[in-house]
Amino acid sequence: MYDENYLASRLSRHAALTPEKLFARRPGQDDVSYGALFDGAERMARALIDAGLQPGDRVAVQVAKSLTALELYIGTVLAGGIFLPLNTAYTGPEVAYFLGDATPAVVVCDPAREAEIAALAGAARLFTLGADGTGTLAQAQATQPSGDFHAVPRDASDLAAILYTSGTTGRSKGAMLSHANLASNSETLRDYWRFTRDDVLIHALPIFHTHGLFVATNVALLSGAAVVFLAGFDADAILEAMPEATSLMGVPTFYTRLLDDPRLDRTRAANMRLFISGSAPMLVDTHKAWEERTGHTILERYGMTETNMSTSNPYEGERRTGTVGFPLPGVELRIRDEGRDIPQGEIGVIEVRGPNVFQGYWQMPEKTAEELGADGWFITGDLGFVDAEGYVTIVGRAKDLVISGGFNVYPKEVEEVIDDLPGVKESAVIGVPHPDFGEAVVAVVVPEGAGTDAPTIAAALNERLAKFKQPKHIAFIDALPRNTMGKVQKKALRDDFAKLFA
């Protein structure tokens, strides 16, 4: 029934073989089998087709996490559409840009925002879907029959999703991901991380982002694993699930918050085989504390919207703290500077090539040509290096590089020194305009207790860093600004301190 739809034929294999197998367990709600999930997805696909969806049309979705929302994702693939998930935090003006750029045929929003989004949706068919699985889309789904469904044919090269980048500089860009991009990457991760139908994955990530949708969800579906499906991060629910689960995918804040809970110990984590972290760098102290408390070494990996996952620390072998491991099977990685390869161990811009790399930016051919070469190499914009053993280390974004007095300053190098100091919880280093140096290094520090101040930090850095790397100013704030995936928003910090030396 799904044979001619490249991605759906792969995601549905376990539903076809063992429809009665558990897919999702939800606290306080009924369990859901693989068969029930795909029955719901088929009825969702019928509802979309009845609403006028044609192959290649976009389905823009800004809704809370629910299993019905997951059925909408799968249903869009079955119907031959292109899934376009939007962060639930996006405001009206932000949504207006995405809808105007992507021109979706169908828009799905929270019932509470129906009037607001209706004014932005244009000619698109508007549906609603609430966190509890109710709304006009659920009603349309409920009227559809079950069984005898044939997925709309889609080839490996056809688009399956468009995900917009965060837009920290300039306009947000819609990364076009094909059926083969998503399938190949998830199959690689399933095998590399040893996922099987015996696994139980704690799924607490949002599903509007690559991490929660195309890594956690797709890997579970492709391996036949079960998921503990949580609406979001919930320490109580995660700790309660852990003795019966085998794996957790999260962002660093998941792990720091769990470490704050005294219930986390080796006994509770005894059944777990794998803790994975990504979307933002993890502090060395978090790695160490987690291993001491649980006996497990967190596996860090590296990816981005345009590439899904590109590298990972090994399942077996040393998971090296501070690195993101090796290029995944089938993925090539190189370090370049101004169009030339640079020696091992030196810092440059990371470029990757492989079946995971996206097809380009939606309606931005010039931007695509700038970042995605005709030879398939994608310029990530991330700075990093490869050590003698082949481990990849990320040192920051190229746009975050600080050039002070003609010298390059890599923020991560300074941050690591500051973060190691007593009384420091974490830090972010940025560059701001300076009349003499072009840019000045500024350190923004989150203190831990009352054990430090700017002169103390400055004195410590004076002993450990060259003068040009030392901050011209040290500021203290209660918490670093982060996006929903835990990434520090350095642009916001640069804006806040832009006139510091004016």
C-alpha cells in the first residue's frame, strides 16, 4: 500500500509486520499501537486530500505536541505533501512571513489562535488541532474510513519537509529535505546507535524541530521501538519512566535539570543503555556529573536543520567529552578556510557531504548557491577542527568569531576557561563594536552562588589566556537567553551590549 512512497514505505514497515506492537505510552492516557498510529495517519491523509491537498503542496503546522500531531506528520507524507512544522513560540508576524514564503495549501494551528492565523493564511485551507487532540482537523480525520489506503507515490528525490532555520541573521531560510534525506539519516542513526524493537525511548522533545521529529520519532519508527511520549520536559515523568526505558534523547538542559533531582542515581538508570544529547554543546562539568551519578557516559552528536545528523560519538569506544565524535557512515566532513583544506588540528569552517544533506533553500537559489556547492558540499558555518584520532570538535559559529585588533578569538576557548572557574555556572563570549579594536571581547557570566566577581575572573584569565583573548568587559546575568532547543542566543546578547563601548 505504501510501496511507491519512498519515506512512508520505510516508516511503516513495523506497523505492517506487527500492528499490535506498542508504539506510544502516555502518562494518564491509553497506550497506542503501531497499527493504531498508522490507521490514524491514513485517515489524516484522507482528510488532507479531501481538503484539496495535491502532491508537493505544503502543510504548515503550528500546534502543541500530541500523537494526533504525529499522525498529521505521517499523514502528510502519505498524502504526498510537504510537512512544514513551525515553532509554537512564533508570533503572528513571524508566522505571516513563513506562510507568505511557503504558500501552503493547508495550515493547521491551535484553536486558541484560529482567528489570528485565519487572517494570515490567505487562500490556504485552515484547520485547528489542540494539545488534547481535538479541533476541526481531528473532526475531519474522524469522518474518514479506515483501511484500503494507498499512499500517494513519491520518489527519493521528492521533498518530504521544509524546516525554517531560526533566522538569527537575516531572513529565515526554508531548508528543503527530501524523502531520501530523512530516510537515509534515520536508518544510519538507528544502526549506529543500535536501536531495535526492544528499545523504549523517552520522547520529551518538541516535534517542530529536527531533533524531536526526524531523529527521535523516525529512529523509533524505523527500529520498531516504543516511546514514552511526553508533551515536553517533565523531570517527574522522565525519572518515573527511566527504570522501564532504555534510552533518552535530550538537550543539555534536560540533563542539568535531571542532575538537580536527588532521585537520579545508578539504580534508577540501571535499565538504560543510551543517553544522547544534542542541539547545543554540553558543558564538561555536566558530562562528569552525569557519569558520576548514573554510571553512563552521555553520547553527544552534531547536526543542523540542513543536514540532520552529520557526526556522532561512537556507541562503542571512547565518547570523548567536548567533541561530537566522528562523521557518520556515508557522511564526508572536511575543514576549510577560504576555499582550501587546512591541516589537521587547525580551526576552520566545517563542510559536509552525504545523503543527509538538504536540497537547498526554498525560493532562495542565490543563497543555496552560496552554501551548497554543485559538488554536494555544504558549508555549515560552524567552526571546528579534527584531531589526530579523527574526533570532531565544534568551537562556535563563524558569525560568532570575534576579530579583535586583527586577531581571531574563538569564543568557546574563552568560555571553557571561564566555566572552569569557581563560582561560575556558565558563560557566553561575544564580540561587540569597539572604536579601537574593531570588536571587543565581552564575557557574559551566569554566577553560581556569591563566590566570584569581575576582577577575580579577569585575574584568572590573565594567567591563562593571551591578552587579545581576554574580555574587555565582564557582565553578570541570571540566565543566558536560549531558544527552545537550548542554544544560547548570542545575537540577543550582542544586541544588548552593542553600545557598550560607543
